[in-house]
Amino acid sequence: MKFKFFLCTLSSLFFISLPAQAALNVFSCEPEWASLATELGGQRITTFTATTAHQDPHHIEARPSLIAKLRRADLLICSGAELEVGWLPMLQRQAANSSVMTGATGYFEASAQVQRLEIPSSVDRSQGDVHAGGNPHVHLDPRRILQISEALSQRLILLDRAGKEYYHQRLTDFKRRWLEAMEQWQQQAKVLKGVRIVAHHKDWVYLFDWLQIEMAGALEPRPGLPTTAGHLASLVKELQQQPAQMIVHTTYQSPRAAKRLAEITHLPVIELPYTVGGADEVNNLFDLFETTIAELTGGLQ
């Protein structure tokens, strides 16, 4: 009898110590959302990312492997604001998963949870790759990440009510660590206030807004359009009047135009990770901001 009681007790302890089983399959359009989902969902979710830091999230092929992954997803997380408009709708149609269609509970648009910048009053093709819903690169502002984390946590709870307490604990822990990190990043980035930077694309608008960095110009004559000799010449003239301190581009953008401008202006060129996986040391969102700020402050030297 004692032996039987011992076995029951041991069995109970064993099951209590087991990690929570994955309850949700999460499909993330970009690496930053997979990282955030992992922070909030822990062992109750499995994540898959459709793109990498070395791919332009505007232009992705709707491959059969992506369709198969989305077909089995319980939750789809994307930046939204038309960032994925060139490939996501096709992916959703082919996957035929009603749970993750736009407007469904399993569809989560990160940019819809925050106030977006650069919302145009009108849009036409002559403006280039302009998004009617505003600039979609919201993950580059940690303040907005905080807002998105709260909304995403609520969505996880809605889809997996059995994990409510677990998700609450994960969110509380994430917010504590994130706020502590933000305070440190802001101290480190004080030297960047008012610094003028030329960017390849307008993907740094949110980071610049947070750190009060001034965008001195873009290497693209229009968003999404390749640099031309004429545009580069105009940019050089502007920089002669109002100098900049550096030129930045991401891992998925060709450095050719940045290097050409640097040859003329003698400005340093900095490659920034842009998202999780954009550099060897960038394995999560915390690494992303730490590395980005370190690279920018280093560029001043």
C-alpha cells in the first residue's frame, strides 16, 4: 500500500514538473513577431517564421512550404499596414485556413495595435512603395513593442483560455525586463539625439522618432525604387548644405548606393540588423535594440 502511494505521488510530481505542452501553432510573417510571440507564449506555442532578416519583407514568394505551414496555423502574426500585401493574401487564399483569414480571431496585425507614422493623405503609383495605412515598420520602436505585446498576449489568451495564467505571467515578466532594457537603451542613445542620418529606405522612421534622430535623406528616390545617379547628386547637394553624420542600410539591402555616397561624402556606412537574425549576435528583440544602438553610437566615433 505504501509502495502504491509512493508511485502515485512520484507520478503526480512528474506530471507537475512537465513543461506546458504547445497549444498553439503560430505563423509569423517576420522574425520580430516570432521573437515577441516566443517571449509571451513560451512553451505553450510553437513558432514558424515566413521570412528572414536577409529578405525584403515586401517581396516574398508564396511557396508551397509556406502554404502548408499556414494551413496548420492557429495564429497568424504580421506587421500589416500593407507591408505583406504583395504575398500574404495569396498565401491565405492557398492555405484556405479560415482561422487566420484577415478579420478572424487567428489573424493579428501588429501595426493595427499602435499609432502609425507617415499615413499619406493620398496614394498614387508615382509616389513609389507608399503604404496607405502608414509606415509599417513599427517593430523598431520599443514603446510600440510594449503596446503590441499587451494586445498579443490578450489574443493568445483568447485562443488558448487554458493558458490564461501562464500568459499573464509571461507578459508581466516580459514587460519588467523590457522596461528595464528601455531605460538602459535610452541612456546609451542620448548621444544620438539630433544626429542626422541618411537611410537607404524609410524603415527607420520609428527608431528615429523614439531616439529623436533626424533623417537627413533616403538613398531611394521614392520608397522601393532603386537609387539613380541624379537622385544621388541631389542628395549630395543637400548634405553639403545640411551635413549628416552617417549612412545606414539593412542586411537585406544592397550596400552599393550607401558605399557610393560614402565615397563622395566620406561619411561612415553602418549596416544595421533591422530584425532578429540580422546579425550573428541578434537572437531576440532585446539583442536587436542593443546591437542597433551600439552600432549607431559607434558610428559617431
